[in-house]
Amino acid sequence: MESGGGDRFEMVIGLEVHAQLLTHSKMYCGCAARYADAAPNSHVCAVCAGLPGALPVMNRAAVEFCILTGLALGAEIPGFCKLDRKNYVYPDLPKGYQISQYDLPLCIGGALEFASEGAPKRAGITRVHIEEDTGRLVHRAGAPGDEVSLVDLNRSGVPLMEIVGEPDLRSPAEAADYLVALRQTLRYVGASTGNMEEGAFRCDANVSVRERGAPLGAKVEVKNMNSFRAVERALRFEEERQRAVLAEGGSIAQETRGWVEASGVTVSQRTKEQAHDYRYFPEPDLPPLTISAEMVAEIRDRLPELPGARRDRFASRYGLDAKEIETLTAEREVADVFEAVVGPDGTAEAARRAANWIVNDVMGLQRARGLPPEQLPINAAQLRDLLDAVAAGELSARAAKEVLPRIADGELPRAAAGRLNLLALDDEEVVRSAVTDALAASPSAVADFRAGKKAAMGRLIGETMKRTGGRAKPEQVRMLLEEALTES
Ligand SMILES: [Zn+2]
């Protein structure tokens, strides 16, 4: 569905993202916030089980991560904010309410700058606030009447941050690019893993198609999208659905719709009439928060160089091309390895070489080993040793590529090359004897060379290299071959 020039309609999208914060403990109690592989209900106390009389205590690290994120997005951090109860009844919510923030959030305003289809974009941020996760229902099949639903409270009270975006996005592709950039920012500041498949980064979308320039239409909230691809597909479906309704002269109903991945459609879950009334009121068990200017300044000092700034610096400092820069800066840890290898005084040439190795060989090995995107298979010291050995002629480029996947954990590549007998051959007598053998075995190449076909030299170099197991230095081989061919 096109959305270009003569189109009567335009799409308006605003995204709400819930990101799990990387704290050790839960939002309002001391239970461990990370519970992967833990037995159900093994990370639960009176507070996160919602027992009457249990009192919540604010997690300082969660507040700091939220402020850090707000600062990364250029938000204002008001000196005063409060927590509110968001009331609703559901079996995975033992208290019958979530402690969230309503009218006075931690962070207000800001924007996310990102690139979409080659053009720079800027989407406003409405607010960023903290809240807590719910438990999880596990449904067990059984004979009719014997089905059971169990509740696991390990996730109950895990710290979340909600990032509410302005309705500034205009296409499904733009929404997907916004999400990728937002996730990258959260990972750079270390606030969240942003892992969508694990539920650490969840997105709801408010979508409305309207007549171009008309006021915002009724908004449809789309939920249940569990991957970047699902978001883009769900928004495309919703765009076409709403356009078709409008094109027939109909109107869009305000409702909540769920994305059904298997069938590729959104289905109505709740209409405006059935919408929750959360009856927000100030949380009586937690005092409001005062955020001092000193605290904000101290957190601002922890901000790393953000992805956009890093990309700009990589372009001006190293002169790398845009695609390479995007790959190198996608993860902060990879960009760090690149910079550590190049060093503070590295030349543009050294940077190009390091970039080339990381983007192609090292990341190829990373993929082959199924490592997470931030974890390269070798560290900066190892990669630097490998590149130095190649630059010094101790390792041929081919031998270096052969060594790379066989470097043991923590081993320096030169040591690995020695162990594997791949270091360049320095013994001139050995190379000379390989030259003699190669000449004897290749009479036709020798004849061709003597007849003036200079290309035959390549074949002779290849024959000699083969006889040294690829360990001779090609320049030395060429020199000795030329010497032998002019002598005899
Ligand atoms: Zn607890």
C-alpha cells in the first residue's frame, strides 16, 4: 500500500514500549529480577505476591536507569514525581493493581533521532516512567473440564520502564526503524537488554489512518507483537484494513486489537465501551520522589557516547562507509573492540583494515558460532595481535583467516599460529629448496615465463607456496624465483 504524493490518506503511528530494566532486584522488593530457568514461584516474597500489609520499597537502580534513558532521549527530569496505583483485576496481578506513574512521570518530553530509508528522522517522546511487571499465567491442556491455569509470580514486580512516543511515525517501516533505534539506545546506556523474543522489550502501537491534514482519527491500539517483523506486519495489516474501511466511506472504531501471528491479522479484543477504567490514585505506601539537580548531573555523567554521535565520529575520524559504520556501531561492545584495536593514534588505513576484519571475518565467525550480537569470538588484544602479525609479514592473510577460528579461549593469535605451524617461514634455505622443487615440477610454466609470458610467475609462486604449506612470504618467494630463473 503506497503512502506517497497523491494519496488521500496518511497513517499516524505512536508506539508505547515496555522495557525490562537490568536491575538485580525487583521494583519494590529484594527478590532477584532475573529468573530465567528458575522454578515457578521461587522468586517471590510477601511484597511481590501482593500479601496484605506488605510494604513496597523503591528500587533506586530502576529509578536511575529510567532517568538515564530519559537523559539519552533529551527528556526533562522534573524535580518531583510520584507513584500511582493502576487498578484492575486479573489472575496474574496478585495485588489487584500495578504501581505505576500517572500524571507526574520521571521523564517528560525528548525525542528519538533515527534513520529511516536513508533519511534522518526525529520522533517525539511524550514521557518515560517506571512501573512493575505482572506475573504470568501458564495454561495446561487437559480433558474437557480438567484444563488448568497456573500462575507463576517470578515476573511479578520486575522493574519495567514505559517509553511513550508521540504520534510522529508515518509508516510501518518508519515504526520498525524507530524501534530498532530505541532498542539500540537502551542497550548503549545499559538500561535493558531490549530482547524482544524474551519479552524484555514489548511494543504496543496506536494506529490511525486519516484523511491527509485532517484531525487525528479514532485510534486503534494493536497489541501482542513479539518481534520487529511482527510489528511491521501488524501495522501493514492495520493500515490496509483502515484504508479499506475509510475508502468505503466507513469510520474507524476506537478499539484494542490483538495481532495473531499465525494468521497474519489483527482481531478486535476490546471496544471503547469495554475499556478499562484504571481509577488511578496516588500510591499511599510510597513517598513521592524528589530528584535533585545533583542526582541528575551525576547520572548524566554516566551517559556513554550515544549511537548517533558515535556513527558521526566514526565517519569523520576514520572515513569508513555508512554500511560499515552501521554494522560496527550496532552494538556498543563491538564498536569498543574496533576502537581498542585501532588505538587512539590509529591511521585511517589501520581503521579500514580493522573494520574489514571485524565486519567480515570476525562477525562471520560470530554468526557461525551463534554468539549474541554484542559478543565477538575474540577480544581486542587478540584481534590486534592478529592484525599486527599480518602487517609484519609473520602471517599471510590466508594463514590469518585459517588461524582465526582455531584460536583457543584467551590465546594470542601468534601463539595459535605457532601451535598450528602457520607462522610465515623465515628460513631462506627451506624456501629456496621449495623454489627448486617447484621449478622442477613445472617445466611448462618455466618455459612460458622464459617465452615472455609474465603471468606464469603467478603459477610458480603458487606452486612454491603450496610446498611450504602456505607459510612462505610471497614477496620472498617471488624474489627467489626471479633469482633462480635468471641464473640458470
Ligand atoms: Zn519479592
